[in-house]
Amino acid sequence: MALSVPDSWGLAGKVAIVTGGGAAGDGIGNGRAAAILLAKAGARVVVVDRDKALAGRTVEMIREVEGEAIALEADVTQARDCAAMVQAALDTFGRLDLLDNNVGIGSRGSVVDEPEETWRRVMQVNVESMFLAAKHAIPAMRRAGGGAIVNVSSISALRPRGLTTYSVSKGAVIALTQAMAVDHGPESIRVNCVAPGPVYTPMVYQRGMSATVRDRRRNASLLKIEGTGWDIGHAVRYLLSDYARYITGHVLVVDGGTTVTAPERDSQ
């Protein structure tokens, strides 16, 4: 009997939504990297961002590698926009198979220091947006016969370090992931989570970061290397692919071993 060895991502012809898929200039953020890698593997991608120009640049990059994608402006904290992005996938490509929930914002401070408005906004952007995106995407995935979702959390959920509201929101993303995996596994919908470490992306360097702080972040890794958006994009593509067909409810830490070292929080 001939040996059958899987040799494909199984992504060709599938349709993916990537939220937060833009990035400043030609920078490679987590969402942009995932969108490009999914498209390069044959998926058709709806690149979603609040800034359509940034999503459009991602689409241009995808077309440079002969991929297929469209750009869509949406605010994923709004139910109507989440419904619209799913409808755009269906109208343009006829189906929906994959969702990369990649939107998130940061915050600093303890429960004493954090303004209530910031707490609510972080929870809305980091958690409620994923709830809303999945709420509208899952029915379309059911009609397609199944699908896969990746929610992006953070190692701050596993190793709190003085970013209380952010850490709580990212812990909620892990809980949401596991609950959704239980709820929708019988529908052939896998739900997993990626927890990035301190990767160097446009979101980080646009805020300004000294060479000293950047070097400290790099050395926090056991591997003494700097993580990038590509590292997160590769993890997302893997979990959305057929290579991960037997994986659901899992949290994949991508941090070069940073959580093992547990350094103090960087200050800028």
C-alpha cells in the first residue's frame, strides 16, 4: 500500500478574514504577515483594518506574491461592521473558512492607576471585537462545512508584568478561545490562540523605542533573537492550516522562551 504523506497547507481555495491586517508603510505587523502568508499558500484573503489605505497596502503586497485579496475598512468593535466584513467575503469569494482575530491595543498601570474609560476601551477592542467577529463568521463557516479561527492573545496573559488591564484582556482572549473550541468543535470549527512575546512590529517602533530598550527586549529571549511579525504570521498560518487539523483549544506561545526568563517589564 502506498504511503500517503500530507504535503500541503490545505489552504488553496479557502477564504480568510484577517482583522488588523494593515500596518504603517511597508512594515510587517502580525496581521499583515498572516495575510501575506495565507495568500501565498493559496487562500483568498479579506484584509480588514480601520484604515483602508493600510489594508490596501497589504493587498498590494499580496498581489506582488501572486495572491488574491481585497481590502476592507471596518471597525470590529461594531457588530454591523463585523457582519459587513463577513458579507464582503461571501459576496466576493462565495464562502468563509478562516478567521484571524488580530486586533488589539495596549495599556499600562494597575487597577488603581487605570482610568475606567481605558479599562472599558481595552476590553472592547481586545475581547469584544473577537466575540463579534466570531459571532458573525461562525454561521458562514458552518455553511462551508467547518473552519478555523485564531485569536491573538499575548504572553502578558501568562506572565503579568505591570500591564494589568492589557493582561486581563489577553487572559480573557484565552478563555474565549477555549470556550469557543468546546462550543464549535462538533461543527468542525477549530479555535486556537497565539500568544506573542515582545515582537518588533510597526505598532512598537512607531511609538518610539530606544536602542537600549530594543536590545533588552531581544536579550529577554532565551534565543537572544528578536521576534517579528513574520514569526506570529507563520504561527497563525500553521494553526489555520490542515497541518493543525487535530489541534483545537490550544495556546501557542511564540516568544523565543521569554516567558521562561520572566524579566521585569521594560520601561521606555
